[in-house]
Amino acid sequence: MNNVLRDFYYGDPKFLTPAQVAKDLQVSSTTVAGWVDMGIIPGIRINSVVRIPAAWFLKIATEWGEEQ
């Protein structure tokens, strides 16, 4: 189990940082923040702070893992 999924299960965060999502997707955190701004992935931006819903990421990570 990767770190983000482990933290989700055991730490139960509501939101993830772009860096956390980027690490698992193997892209930069800037790319993830840009995807949020473009509406490609769900997330919120408050000034310079970007967060991605952990439940959404868990869902796509689980689905992606099943396809592999």
C-alpha cells in the first residue's frame, strides 16, 4: 500500500496536498495544482493553498490499481 493510501486509511485526512497526490501519480505538485485550476481533477484553492479531496483520490487510486 502506498503512503497516501496508508495515511488515508490510518490517519483519515479529509484533503490531500498536491505534493501527496503528485508523488503517487509521478508528476509535479505544480502539475496537480494546475489540474485543479483547470477543473481536470476536483479540488479547492484558497489563495495559494490547494487541496484535493482524499475520498476522490482513494477512489481513483483503487480503480487504477484494479486495472493494473
